[in-house]
Amino acid sequence: MAVNISASVGKNGLNKSADVLKIQQALNKIPPAKGGPDPKLKEDGWIGPKTIGAITKFQSANPGLVPDGRIDVQGKTLARLNELLAGQPNPQPAGPNFTDKNLYTGNGPSPNDIKQDAFGDCYFVATLSALAQEKPSVIKDAIYYHATSTQFRVRLYDLKGVCKYIWVTQEELQDNVNRQGGSYVDNTLQYERVWPAVIETAYAKMFDSDPKNGLGEGYAKIANGGWPSDAMIAITGSAGEKVQYKYYLPLGMPGSVALLGAKISTALSQRKGVTLWSVPEKDSRTLMEKLANLPIPQDGLVDNHVYTVVSITQLGLDWRVTVRNPWGTNMGVGEGMDTASATMTISLQSLVVTGGLEAFQVSN
């Protein structure tokens, strides 16, 4: 739309407030390369050195105009300004950062999309990762995007298994990123693989008594640790099964470990999501080892942490368990076996002997 003014604007002009505002707005739409102001003018309707300077800059950048710092009603400067504006597309509102187009890379969620940062909700994000690996349809079916409102509706379940549909806004999702939640968006600032942020935000909102005041209360409740069974209920509606090591006298320790590994192997073969809950190792040292002040044997896992079980492979009576740390790395564990990789493989028998295994949580 053409800019029309009722009187001259600029140096020695009449400078009516409404006219000055129109010129400020018009100049701000001109790219700096074509004489537009940089930085942009304050659009306040008041004439001053900055606005006059912007007019002069525009005139100097466009051949045939006299750089006198003034725009007249029928002058060449206003005509040139309107000529350039006619070639400028109408400004479009910025699109939403989070949509159904950037939920995933590829066809669906991946366990490697999880990157736990500031929150102590490993129990929740490791469970998301396990289900993304074995039951990706559970993740995909839980999320619905409403394009008109740019909000997501997430299906979760409360601790009693009652289904809840929770709407999350763009602002709430950005708040999750700013708080350094469980998605890679916090680290890359690229809006891709956003599904962990969507579900984690909804999970926090489910525990917040007044979301209108922000989700600080909800994040405080989920970010200080929890039980793997609670996370499994929240995402699937069922806690599934807690599988622990049990010693059988006829089998001995090796045979009992072999049986435990077989159960987990069967669960994975049935495409069930599995997490592993680690705890501090027990003092299994002999008297001589204690007298020699040898350290307590460690398993290499973060204590009181929940991992995604990626795979399990039999090796004689033992099993090799490959787990993924939701941190996205295994650095900083402090047990002498750090690795930059998010995954590591450990002996199930070692986990039992050291006492570092609390339990596996297996989805239905």
C-alpha cells in the first residue's frame, strides 16, 4: 500500500506526528542495502536527528534524489520510497518453532533423540528412549499437533493410569528449551527432533497446579528423580513389570544370572521397552582387599540412574548388556570407565556381583 502524507516530513518540514510515523514505518521496511535505516528507527511519530539522518541516507543511496533530509508530499523521495515498497513482499508472521514437521528426523522417534541436561528426570527420558526404540508408535500416537493454534496435545496417564490429554503451547515448549530439558534443541538451538521437549513439557504440566503462572512447580516435581515404573505408567498407562535378580540355589549365581538375562532377552525380542535402574555398588571386597585399602569394585554406571537397554547378548552363562545413558555420553561418571559414547556394554554378572543393579523395568 502506498504511503501518503499530508505535509512535508524531515528537515524544515511541518512534521505532523501522523506523517512522521508513516515515514518511519516506511523507511523501516526498506532493506539497508537500498537505503533503509540500520538499526531501524523507533516508530514514535517524533522527528529528530535519527529520522532526518535516515531520510538523508535513503536519498543518498538512491540516484536522482537530493540528500536534503526532507520528504515532500509530491516529491521524488516519496515517489521512490513508494516504488521500492511496492516491490517488497508483505511481512509474514514468524512461523512456530515447534510443529509436526520437526518432531522427528526420518520416519519417527529414535532413542538417540534424548539428551538429558539440567533435569534429574532420567527415569522419564530413559523410558521415552526405550519406547522410541521398541514401540515408536506409542510415542507417535501420544502427540497431536493442532496447526491453527500451533499447540500440541499430548496423551499421558496419571499415577493411577487415568488417561490425560494435555495441551502445550509454543511458549511453554520454548520455556522447556530455556530450562535445558531432555531434547537436543537445548544444545544445538536447531528446532529438530523436538518430540522429547513436547512430551517432557506435557509431563511437567500434568504435575503443575497452576500452569498459568508457568510450569516451575511441575518441573520441580519431575526434575528431582522418580521411579521407572512411574514413567512407564505416564507414557503407556501401565507400569509393566519390574524384573530383579533372584538367586536360585539349584542354579547358583551364574545360572541365576543366565535366567535373568534370558528374561530380558525375551522381552526385547517381543519389542518391549526396557530400562535398567542402577544403584551404588555394595562393598564386596574380601577382608584382605579391605586391609590393602583396595577400592570397592565398580560397574562403570552412574549410581541411582536409569538407562535405556539397547540390547543384550548371551556369552556363556553371562550376558552382555548394552545400555544408553540419557545424558548422551558416559563422561563424568567417576568410576574409571568413562567413554564419550552414549552407550556402553557391561557384564550382567558383574552388575549382580557388585550390587549395582537394582532392577529392569519392562513395558507390557
